Amino acid sequence: MMLITFEGGEGSGKSTQIRLLEKYLAGLGKKVLSTAEPGGTELGYQLRKILLTGEKPDPLAELLLFAADRAEHVAKVIKPALEKGRIVLSDRYFDSTVAYQIGGRGLSVKTVEFLNQLASGGLKPDLTFLLDLPVEEGLKRALVETKFEREELSFHQRVRKMFLKIAAQDPKRVKVIDSTAPVTEVQEEIQKLCKAKIFGKRS
């Protein structure tokens, strides 16, 4: 069992890379579950609509909604899958909360870290891929516009800066991948790192 998360700004290609990695791991005979935040559960789907569309909530209210989504997601999807011996691939997890709510919104580090710990139940990813690219390019790539895409450029720059800070503080877990590279090259690097983590060696 293993939890692998994908992080990054808007348009970084997380969904594409998760889909390709799922196919690769399945080919190795691994049982894989792909999921996403927000929206990985029935409750999460309703929260996703609130969080990504319509009126922008107060920053603290927004944080609490993301925390509620994660608590449900961990309890109903991630933990049960891990207990069944699956590899779980999640499009966003608690690093996104740190990047967007602390970096982007400027909320208290102590508040965000407390809620992240509470909502996740202390469940930490075994491996995290940070798909990094300039925010201008990412926003051009984004296929669906949400309230986050409509934020000012400075917001997205703060988010990227925080993601990179997270990676620098935890390099063993968080692997920064240049998402400006061709999709196949990005996937090849992800596969090498996954194989190293799963089987204990690079090949």
C-alpha cells in the first residue's frame, strides 16, 4: 500500500500524468486507485462545486470546506483503499492546502497545519510529485476555468513559491518535476521515481 500525491498550480498536467501512471502501474500488476481533491466522495463532489464555482467564500470558511472534503476523502476513500493493499494516486492533498491557503490566501501557518493534521488523521503521502511550471504558462494550459484561475497573477506566483518551499523542506518525499517538458518525458521521470520507491531501486 502506498499513497502517491500529485501537486502543482493550475494547468500543470496532474490529471494527465496520473492517468498515465495508473496505466503503467497496472501493467506492473499493481492494484491502483486514482482519486482527487476536492471531490473524491459524494460529499466532496458537492463541496467541489462550492469551492471552485460561484461566489468566493471567506478565506477561513474556504479552508474549513477543504478540510471537510479531506476528512471525508481520507475516511471513505484513501484509507479503505490502502487497507486493501492498493496504491492510491491523489490529484492534490494537504500540500495544496498549504500552498493555496498559506501562500495564496495568507492564512495562519498554525491554523492550516492544525486543520491539515486533523482532516488527514496524520496520513502522510509516501511520495509526492510537484509538477512545476511558470504560472503564466499553466494558466494558458488550464482547460477549465474556476474561481482560482480568475485570481490575480500574484496569487498564483505566491502559490508556486510556497509549493517550491514545501519541496525544499521535504526533498525526500516531494520530487519537483519540470512540467514544461513533453508529457512523455515527464511521465518517464515519474515512472523511474515510482519504481525506485516501490521496488527500492532506480531502473
